[in-house]
Amino acid sequence: MMKNMGSVDRIVRVMIAVFIAALYFAGQINGTIAIILLAIAGIFILTSFISFCPLYWPFGIHTNKKSA
């Protein structure tokens, strides 16, 4: 699997995931929207760690300068 995410993209995704988790643990979001946002946060963390976004692949998007 070729990496298609750059470091800035990965950092932004982790920051968004941490923000969503903070909102959840602070009690600002709850219910169905909390479950959906936490699932998205989990996907963001996973894709950040493996440096590959499956949605980028069909469109040929590469934010990683080494792979472009």
C-alpha cells in the first residue's frame, strides 16, 4: 500500500480527532451524533497512523510529496 498522505494532512486529522474526543468527554456532544463523530475520529486516527486514505486513491490525490 503506497502512502498518499503528507505530514500536514496527518497532523490536521489527529488534531480534529482529539478535538472531537475532547468535546465528547467534556459532555458537549452526546447521542447519535457523538457516535458518528467518534467513528469519524477513529477513522482519522487510523488513516493518520498508516498514512493512507482510501478515499484519496480513486481520485489520485497525494498530499505526500515523496509519492507524487
